[in-house]
Amino acid sequence: MTGGTAELIFSPVPRVFLGMGFFIFTGRSGHDERKISAGAAMVPAAGKMNARNINHRPEKGEYTMKTNLKKVFALIFAVMFVFCFAACGEKKAPVIGISQYGEHESLDNCREGFLQGLKDAGLVEGTDYTIDYQNAGFDDNITKQIAESFSANNVALMCGIATNSATACYAAAENKDIPVIFTAITDPVQAKLDTGNVTGTSDKLAVEGQLELIRALQPEAKTIGILYTTSEPNSISAIAEYEEKAPAYGFTIEAVGVTAQSEVVQACDTLLARGVDCMSNLTDNNVVGVLPAILEKTNAKSIPVYGSEIEQVKKGCVASIGIDYYELGRQTGQMAAKVLKGEATCEEMPYETISEYGLYVNYTALTEMGLTLPEDYAPRAIDANA
């Protein structure tokens, strides 16, 4: 039985309290008083104890003291019993397990936006939900461990931030049918997160908008360099789209793949050696994680780097037609709230994408590269460092 009363009475701790209460109120351990008297009668007559010792009755003062002690212990017992009952009947808030693939500004903004989205939906942390936040440090083995831990603990919902974390969460949750919400995934279909008890938000790049921006800022440019991780479905999908659409804008794509973050800086040297006119950054976590080192090398060669979202532009990319990851996370949190409230299931909510992209500009970086923002772009430009 799992009901409140039955659980309280038959659980071990309350049984102890009930036993203590019986002793306090009766003054006996539960044995028959007559058995005690019978035992006393068996004491040999030659012993120091006599009938008067055995049948001794307490004096009035001694009786009063014992009575008061009983009342004190009875009060303590009552208080402990009430607290025990309250603890047994207490309802725990559902746990949301958040698995973030690694730590950098874009993914951090996703997480903060996700929490804000829950609040926007009227949910209160500590009452309506609690958070178990784990960071994988860009380690795929750890993403699996985190997801399996969430599953073992039967969390109410998992949130995977970035593809590797989201796919690990879905794999661990599928057998238990735990809902999974993802964010910061470019291509949910490529990641096989478009069916089942899973949904979320996509950070699909505005590839055509980015190509238009690069052409407007660099009319003579011919080759765009891109760094990407060969195991990230997001990046593979984005590279394919760039290669498909770049010729229409007069560009060719020079892409260099890496298998780990430690290879990114060397891959950057390879791109620069091939004579690219600029570089366009994806939302690739391994690449974004070492963006300052990339910018140090490209700035030395006067090669502009275009970002894919506002945080990359803040760090020194010249401009971006991209997204605000805080708002993306916020949109995701509102979807999660619907699941927690029982208003919708993941299956009933198709994954969502950002419909409007922002134009983020780092005017200092533009000037250092000798670039000027065209007048038709200026009205909608957002200063990333404002």
C-alpha cells in the first residue's frame, strides 16, 4: 500500500514511535504485569529482597515525578509523531534534469532562457519543479552517464542542451517514456529527434541570410572557410546547406573537419593557408569553445569571421544573421511547462524554429577589418556590444 495512513502506520519509524508511546502511557514494555509478579515470588527467601521490597508502592512525591515525566515524554512523542506524519505525506516537486553538453555563452544562455520560460508559464521553482543541472564538459561519455542517471532517478522531464546531450537523454528516457525537451539543435530530423516522446527548439542557421550579408560586406570575396566537427549532425547538415546554396551567391565553400576540440586551432591554420577570403562560424560546440584562439589567428591575417549568433559577435566576429540563444531557451522552457502542466505531450507539439533572425554587428571588428555596413542593413542592425 502507498496511501498516506497505511504507509505511516506500517513504515518502520512510526512503528518505533507507536511502541514508545505504548511504553510512555502504560509504564510497561508490553509484558503482562502478572508475569512480573510471579517472577518476583520465585526469589529465594534467603535473599536480601523480601515481600515488602517486591510489593513496594511509590510514595506520593515519587508518584508525582513519574507522572510528570510521563506527560513530558508523551508530549515529545506527540510532536515527533506529527512531524513524522507530515514527512510521510509531503509531496515532492517534479525534477527536471538538465543536461548541457558544455559550457560556453550560447549554451549558458539557452539554459538561463529555459528557466525563464518556466517562470513565464507561471511555474515556481521548489514548488512546481526542482532542477538537477549537469554539465558534460563536451565529453560524449559523460553525456551518457548524465542521461542514465536522470533515467535511474525517474526525473519528470529531461532537457538536453545541444545535440549530443539531447540524443543521450532520449536514448536513456525512451524505455521509461520520460518526456525529453531539446534546444540548440540545428537539425532534429538528422539527429533522429523528430518522433517519439521528444520535442523542442531548433537553432537552424539562416544560411541564405548569412550568404547575403557576406556578399554585401565583401563584394569581391570568393571563398568562405568553415570549421566543423565531423561527428556533429548539426554541423554536417549546415555544411551541406552552405555547399548547396553558396554558388548562387558566387561563393565556394572550403570546409575542414575535426574530430575533437584540440584539433580546431590547427584546422584554422589549414583554412588560412588555403587562402580563404573569410570564415563563417556555425553553432559547432567544439569550434565555438575555442573561438578566441581562432579570432587571434584570423585577426593577424586580416580575415573577417562571421558568427552565427550574438555571443560570437560580442567576442569579435564582425557580424551575423543569427539568433538570440536566450530567447531560444525561453521558447523551449515554455514548451516544457506545457508538458509539466499536462496541457500537451511532446508528441502533440512539433519541434519549433526561430522565425525571425537578428542582424548583430560588432562595429569595432568591422572597422579593424576595413569593412563598412551597407546603408540598407544599418536600420535593423543591433550593436552586439551595446
